[in-house]
Amino acid sequence: METLIILLIGILVAVATYLILSRNIIRVILGTAVLSHAVHLLILTLGGLKTGNVPLLTEADAPYTDALPQALILTAIVISFAVTAFILVLAYRAYQDIGTDDLDALRGTNDE
Amino acid sequence: MFSVTFAIILPFIIAALVPFIHRRFKFIHIGWLVMLVPITLFVMLARLIPSVASGKTYIQTYSWIPTLNINFTTYLDGLSMILGLLITGVGSLVILYSIYYLSTKESLQHFYCYLLLFMGAMLGVVFSDNLMVLYVFWELTSVSSFLLIAFWNHRKASRLGAQKAMLITVSGGIAMLVGFIMLHTMTGSFSIREIITSIGDYTDHALFVPAMILVLLGAFTKSAQFPFHIWLPDAMEAPTPVSAYLHSATMVKAGIYLVARFTPVFGGDQIWFWTVSGVGMITLFWGSFNAVRQTDLKALLAYSTVSQLGLIMSLLGLGSIALQYGYSADSVLYTQATFAALFHLINHSTFKGALFMVVGIVDHELGTRDIRRLGGLMTFMPITFTVGVIGSLSMAGLPLFNGFLSKEMFFAATVQIMNADVFSLQSLGIIFPVIAWIASVFTFVYCMIIIFKTFLGPVQPEKLDKPLHEAPMGMLISPIILSILVVGIFFFPNLLGAYILKPAMASIYPMFGDPANLTPSIHAWHGVKPELLMTIGVVIVGTLLYRLLKKWKPVYGLLSSRYTFNAFYNNFLSFAASKSTIVTNKYMTGLLRDYLVYIYLFFILTVGGFFFYSGAFSPNFSTDARIRVYEVILVGVMAVAAVAMLFAKSRMTATLLNGVLGYSIAIFFVIFRAPDLALTQLVVESITTVLFLLAFSHLPDWKRENIPSKTKITNAVISVGTGAVVVLVALAVLNYDRFESISTFFEDAYELAGGANIVNAILGDFRGFDTMLEVVVLFIAGLGVYTMIKLRAKKGDENSEN
Amino acid sequence: MKINDVILRTVTKIVVFIILTFGVYLFLSGHNTPGGGFIGGLVLASAIVLLYLSHDIETVQKSLPLDFKLVAASGVLLATGTGIGSLLFGAPFMSQTFAYFDLPVFGKTELTTVTIFEAGVALAVVGVVVTIILSISEDE
């Protein structure tokens, strides 16, 4: 199972990288979103999959699955949401002021 | 009770206050207040002279970074006393002088702030026992010197001179830092006192010589020794009080101080002896030789300072030989060189300080310091003339002035060194008196130039912008005091010897027992000895050369300007600047993609390359959990959705596919027993999709990207490579069991945090700090979004952005 | 943003209350079962966003007169404040504590300072999410 998920992560990372390297700013933002999906899965997988029960002490019996990666991912999900929101707004505000969504055209704008 | 630490800190405190005081009392010259600082410190230090002379030292330690052996230890002994008195004493006089030199129209708050900064830093250098602390203060003197040289920063020459001084002294400082670290590696201590006591065990250490050379580099750059002397003449762009203070009396003496301080550490080694005395001798000659051809009085004094610094440096080198012999009646003779060095250190500060102030007066009152435009000032400026003559004659080494005494001792030391039978001195020793004598002849010549070309000869009022007149009395006080010292020391040299120089000798030769044995009685007349004959020779030949100056001056034309050290420095600087511009422009393209490509390539090459190189990759599939059919289907759906994003025709499709990925991951979270994550992921994914759709109403639909297929292939290769390396790393780490898992700790959440939901207990309690900061990040992002949208500049007042 | 859709509005009126209740439940139950500040906050935020989607901004503003920037700020203040609060009792920054009490109606109840912290988190999440969505949708 872990190997399978890791291969999936590899595909996600490759897709995300390709998107991030493109010129269109929406593709870049989507790329970062996919990349954060991949990283969340990666953290969870490295903690071991299906090693125990739900980490709720009153609801299930030991052994429990590792709770630390879950806490880290929870933090990461919220942060990546905040960052996505921020760069989305940054992108469209840049488009409104400069008039392009092409990263190559954004280069060297004198509006610094 | 006097505290040395207080002496270091006081100037810094006042420096911080100066701008505020200046704002409150604009009508008073702020210099009057600033002058109280060095006067106070001078008095406090002077009160300690008797106890220091009796061999007492003052140590104070404040723990700073004890784990790294770095403590704020101040140490007051004879050697640091000399420098401390010079810094505060000359400092007081210079500030008094500057009050009349700088009008209130200048930005005085900057000037005195920098000057106090320098004073504090310089006191820090001489009073620090810890090498790291010393280094910090050392660089701080370079920084404040930079600020002071560039005080008139509207002048290009000032800025360039400041830059040159900064580059050279700071580079030397960094070399010195490396040397200090080597010393620490060897001895395990940053304390100079501890290093001195333990260095005997490490003289054969592989780092001993490199550390010595690096420390010397720091000293030589700071004290303007050949070939690093080129910064000092350019530093003369500074206001004259600064030149008198930093670039003749104190900062350039820091290198001398360092060499003296490290003599007990490195002295006695052949390389130390030859480097210090050799470089000093070359500097002595080169400085005096070049001073003769200067037409700008300040440049002349700069070269003369270089030369005099070389003299002191070479004396310290000569004196270090005594440590090779160890303590005996014979070796004491060699320590006289060191004694002469310290003596001349003080003398030079007095006569050179006076001379700088004289030149400053001439420049300030007449508007020029070019000797071709000056002459005959004696009748118009009698007091200035008197001070100038006293300073010049002292520098030339003539009797009735303190320079004569130390110059004689210098000659004596060079003659004495020929008797040494180590370091191949039997054959090479002769070069010391020869070079010393030749250099002294040139010294005599330029001293005559100062006197005759400036103050005697025909007056040339038509070449001057201002009428001839004597300077205001206030400006004359400081040079007069200094010239009184010049004469006074000549008549009472042994007072200085017993109270100031004797304890300093004890600091340099700590293992030589009673410093009284090392302190000779200084006499102006000691019979017809070689040194006296040398002085007489200097006067005769010097007068001859001065008379024939016009005949032999073309010699200087032979020195091609293309091969000077200045040209080398300039070429190196412009070469470095142009080449680094080219290199930087090559890879700083301004394209986001290029920068990302660097990052990804670096990641692939280093991480992937390391796996390939180390052969660390040994995956273990045996612990894999079982795979069920629906999981395979889910993985397949995600893979297809991900790849389909690359070929999506519209941004809407791509966003929805991203949503598919997000919801599939939520299902995985359910499968992998993470209910909190699943819930969060579901909600966040929904909100993110809404966000994308909202933002799309403000963005254009995406067009087909016309990217050349070559770039596409590169991107694809990098993407696949990144994915592959991530897979490799993940597989390698998956079964890493070198350390025990910490997750069992969190399973006691109910007892420790009172919560049955472990994930939540971690978020709220165990790692609450993370969560708190995360909330802050979230908040900042929200604020950022709000500001970008709501607080944009209105059309029409676009200038408000800049 | 004006959507004239009777069915959506009617459904929203009921659903929003279900979601809000669910959000509060998730927030409170987070200590022992799935839930907590983040999820509770996110669910509450999505309920409010749903309200804005079905009605226009002015209407919602009238019945829910909240400045969500202030909500977010007070949440952050609360979250950091509990951390500093522990300093007052001589405990290290961010120490949480808990105890059991016998309350008249609820019986034996556990009260913890984490709940205050989580409330701060939830408020911050609600405030930030709604602020972001509102700012974008109000733009032009």
C-alpha cells in the first residue's frame, strides 16, 4: 500500500512541477495546490499506513495509528489554504494593475 | 571604583544620545558636551596610572556566550593603558580643535556620533581580553572610520577613499578573525591572557604559522603597512580632526597594539621576526620616500604617518627576538627595541597630532594646503609656525624634541640587532641600520619641506583665496598643548618611562620578571655612539638632498603610474565589479521559471545525486500494508485526474480536477484512520474551489501557451526527475528505524492533556505553539488579501505608492 | 451577487442552521472525538459563506452585523492570550491545564483552558475565511 501511494505521490509531484514551470499564473497556482496535496499524502504515508485504529482514545482500542503526522497535516492544510488564497488574490490584483497573467511578461515591469 | 567596562560603554551611550541632545540645544556647539566624555575617561584612567605602574592589572568579566567561550572580559594593563590614554587624551584635544574647525552648519550630530562610536570601539579594542569581542570592536573601528572619512559624502573622493579604507581594513580584519579561530582551535581559549600562558605547548602546531600570518594581515592592513598602505593617503579626504585622531594617533595604532599584544604569543619565532621587522622596514622606507614628492601637505603627512608606523612596527619586530633568547642580561638589550617602539608610539601621536592640526589650520584659514601655493606664513601665523616647526623637527629626530630620543633609540636598536647570532642575522643584520638611515634621510627632507615650503620663503597671496591671518585662539590650544608635550617629554622622558612604559613592557614580556630591568633610563646625551653619528649623518645628507631637491626629483618620474599598488587596487575593483555583473546577469534573468528550474535542478542533482553516489537506497517492501481493490481504483482516479490537469482545455476543468484530487485525498484520510483530516480536507477543498471560481471572475481565461517544444521537453524532464527523486526519498525513508518513534508519547494524551482525541491534544496542547503561530499566519494572509483588494491606491493618486 | 432562486433560499435557511449547529458540535466535541477549533471554524465559515451565496451581501449584513476582520483579530488575540495567560500562573508559555467539575445540569464536566485556545482558533478561522471570500466577491 505504501509503495503504491508513494508512486501516486511521485505522479502528483511531477504534475505539480510541470504546472509550476508554466507561464500562466493560474497553472502555477494550481501547481502549488497539487503539490500541497502530494505533500500531505507523503507525510501521512511516511508515518505508516493502516498500523492501528483511529487515534481517539475513548472510541477505539490500541494500537493507534500515529497521530503526529495527522496533526502536522492538519496544520499544513489550513496554511496551504491561506497561501493559496493569498497568491490567487495577488495574481488577479497583478492582472488588474499590469494587465497580464503571463509570468514572462511580468518580468522587469517598471512598477516596482 | 573605576570600571573599564564603563569606559567602553560610556561613549556608545553618549553617541546614542547625541542626536537628541543636538535637536534640543541647537544653539550650542554639541562638541562642548561631547568633549566631556574623553576628558572624564582620561582623568579616570590617569588616576590609575600609579597602581598600574606598580604592576596591578584590572580584570572584569561578564558572561556573554559562555558555552562558546566568549565572554565580555575587559583587561587593563600597562599596554592597554598607553593606548587608552592616547585615545582619551588625543580625543579630548581633537574634539576641542574640531569645535573651532567645524562650523555649526555641518551636520555635527552625525560627526560626533561617529566620533564617539569610534572612541568606544577603539577603547573596546584595547581593553578587550576576549579575541571575539576584540574582533567585533576592531571591525567597528573600521566602520566608524568609514563613516568619518565619508563625512563630506557629497565629494566623490571622500566616498572612494572611505570605500578603499573599508575594503582593505575589513578584509584584513576577516583574515585576523580566521587567525583568532585558529588560535582557539589550537589552545581552546579565546582569552589572550590564557593563550599567552599556554602557547608554549603549541609552537609546533600546524596552525601556528598560518594563525600568525593571518593575525599579522589584520594588523598590517589596519596600520597601513606596505603594501596595504594605499588606503591611508586616500583617507585624508576626511575632515582634518578625523585625520589627526583616527589616521595618525589612534586607529592606525591598533595594528601596532595588536602586534605588541601578540608578541608574547608569536614572538621568538623566526617568521614573526622577519615579517614584522621586514615589513616595517619596507614601509618605513617607502613611506618616507613617497612623502617627499607630495605637494599636498595632508598627503605628505599621510605618507609620513605610513613611514612612522613602519618604524614602530619594525622596532616591535626587532624587540621580539629577545623572546627567542629567553631572559638573560644579554637579551634585555634586545628588548630596548620594544621599549623604543612604545616610546615612539607616544611621541609620534604628540608631534603628528600637532602637525595634522597645523595643516588643518592652514587649510581652514587659507583655503589650501598645496605647498605650491603656500609660503612665508611665518610672519602671519607665528603661533601656527612655532607649533609646526616643533612638530617637524621632532619628526626629523632633532634634539630638544621627543622625536630625537626615540629616533636615537631606534638607531641603537638597529645597530644592536647586528650582534644577534640567530635567524641568519650575522649576515643579514646589516640591512636594518642601512634602511633605517636612508629612510631617516628622506624623513629629514620632507620635514624640511613642511617648514620651508609652508612657512618660509616668499609669500604668494595672489594664489590664495583668503587673506593671510592667524587662526582663532581656540583652534590653537590643542596643537599648543601637544607641542608642549613634545618638548616636555624631551626633558622628562624618564617620568614617562617609569609610569607608562614600564608596565607596558611587563605586558609584552610577561615572563621576563621585574619590568624595572627592562626600563632603561633615557638620556639625550650618552656619548658618541653609532646612533649619534647616524643622526649627524642624517642631518648633513638630508640638508644636502633638500638643497638639491630639484635636481633629483625626476627620479619619481621613473615610477610608472601603471604599476603602482593603487592602480592594481583600482583594476582589481573594476575587474571584480564588471565580471560579477556579467555573471549575475547571466543567471538572474527575471523569469520566475528560470529561478524555479535552478531550485528543482539543484534538488534533483544533490538529493538524487547523493542517493546515486552513496548507494543508500535500499527499499524494503515487506512491511507494506495490504492493498484493497477500491484503493487501487482511487489511486487510478487520482493519477488520471492529475495527468488530465496538464491537458485541460479550460481553467474550470483544471480546477475541478484539482477538486477531484482533494476529495479523493479526503477519502484516503478516511481509509487511513484520520477522521479529523478527512473533515478538514472536505471543507477546505470546498472553500478552495469556491475561491478559485471567485478569483476566475477577475482573471482572463487561459489561452493555449505557445511555449517552444524544446522548453516543454525540458520542463517535462525536470518534472519527471523531481517526481522520481521524491519517490526515491520516500521509499528510502519509509522504513527508517534508526530512531524510535515518538508517537507513543502522545498516546498518553488523556492523562497529560485531558483529551481523548490525540490529534486535537497535539494541536491544542503538546504543540500549541505551532497552532498559535499558524493562526497568526492565517490571520496575516487574510489581512494581506484584504489590503490588496480594499486598500489599493485610487486612480489619480498613483504617486502615493511611491 | 444577486441570485433570485427561491428553492436555494428556502433550503439554505434550514441547512444553514443545521450546518451551524454541526459546526458548534464539532468545535465542542473536538476534545474527545473528531472535531476541534479548525474544523468547527471551517464549518461555521462555510455556513456563513452559504448564506452570502444565497442572499445578497446587504441582507446578510443586516441580520449578521459582524466585522469579520475583528472576529479574526479577536480570535488571534484569544489564542495568543491564553498562551500568555499561563505565564501569569508561573507556568511556561502556552501551558494548558484541565480539571473536572460537578456542574448542576451537566453533571461531571471537564473544563480545560484548551477550549479557550480552540475558541480563539475557531474565531480566527471563521474571520479569515469569511473576510477573504467577502473581499473577493465585493471587488468591483
